[in-house]
Amino acid sequence: MKWEVYEVVLRLLSPLHLGCGKAGNLLRTRGYVPGRVLWGALTMRLTRRQGGPRTDSRDYLNLGEKVNQTLAFTYFYPALQQGSSFSPCWPWQEDFASRFLGSYATTALSYPEQTAAEGALHEVEFLSPFTADSGKPVFLLGYLAAGEDAPAWRSVLAQIQLGAERCYGWGRVEPYSVRGPFVDKTPIFGGKAWIEVANHDRPRVCLKQNAYLLAHTTLKNTRAEGVVEPLVGREWRSHNSNHCYAGQHVEFAGVYFQPGSRLLQKQDFQIGPFGVWIPVPRD
């Protein structure tokens, strides 16, 4: 399959929450947009574009499989504009949380007593649309490879909403720039890695020794050191005989190295479904 690579920059217009577990009353966020989040946003808009809201989850499942087969994408990272280019900011940097993260506290009310409902207080962490130190606008930088017969992803890019708390207006983005297509070796994230698409069934990411992994990466055959975690998510499967309502189906995708883990040797990775990296030997 012939692939073309694009650099995609989205401007963050509102707080963005990307679930990363809970610590006490605090709902933590990731400092990056996982590929599965982008996949879900594109799948939803592309499916609804074919005929409005759908009541059968298989409509989304079928379109989602096509997205995984014909589109490959990196994770998206916060970035700041520097002239005509964008500089990514990594969540594992010391000053990242103080510059890019904020939180919002809320609770349910007990109206007869006019007090907070017991046990309802919670705080939601988010990526802010502006930096805390200088007030600069925050962008999301990532790369997307489109194969032959890929759905019209650019036509819905202005309509997607990312992450959680979307009913409160969170996760709004707008496309700021789309550069490409590139068909040869393409440096990504300021030269931290590069994508190869020629003569491969799927796009590949190439990294040098001691480079950081920039997506969740399978453990097998990956020589790296860092934190590992299971990827588990809730899905809507209306066609299931049980657990068929929104969020009832729990999908376990496996255990992976987290982004920010460090490679112990030069290595290549295939961009798999949902943007996860799968190690491959060099040709």
C-alpha cells in the first residue's frame, strides 16, 4: 500500500482531559493524546457523516476498522509555536506540569441541606489551552499517514472533540496547519525520530539508542527501560448480548511501555492499530 505522511497541528481551544487514573479525589490526565483517542474522534465524525447519529455500534466498529487499516498516526503532544515551526513539550520534563496542567474542582449538591453531597467532591486535571507561565497558546503536534482508500479525514478534522468531559465543552480543537504529503523519510517531533513509508505494509518509526518512546509500545522484543501499564478502556457494544450499553464493555488491549520510556538500542517500530508501536527488525 502506498502511504503519505502529514504533519498535523491542532490548536487547543478548551481544557482537555485524557484519563490517567485517580489519586484520591483527583482525576489525573495524561500529558499527551493517545492514538486511541484520535481514532475514536475520527471514527465518530466519519461514521455520523454517512447519515447522522447511529444507534448500532457496529456502524462505528466497521468504520473504525477501516480507519485502523488505512490511517496510521502518532500520539499528539503539546507544542508551542516558534516562528513558523512548533516545538513539542514532553510530559516527562520537570516543568511540564507547572506550565501545562491545571485542575477544576466540582461536586454534586444535596439540595434539601444546601450542602455538598457526601463523597461527591472531585477534581479533574486537564491540559490547559494556555501556558501558565507566559500565557502562550497551546497546540497539539502529531503525524498522520494516510494509505490508499483512506476515509476523508481532513474533511472532519475541524469537527472532532477529544478526551473526556466533552459535554461541558472540553476537548475542543481546531486544525491550525496540515503540512504534506511526504512520501520519503520524514523527521518527526523536531528530529527525535523519523517515519519511513516506502516499501512497507505499514508506516515505521525509526529511533536511535537512548531515544524516548513516543507511544505505547509492546513489551516483546523491545529493549527499553521505563514504566509499563495495561491499556484498558470502556466501549459501547450495542450488539453484545450482555454489557451492551455505553461504557459497559471493558476492552483489555495488553501491557505496554509508557511513552517516555528510554530505548536501550537503536530500533524500528511499526505503527499499529490505535497508534501503538510494534518492534520490527530492520530490513
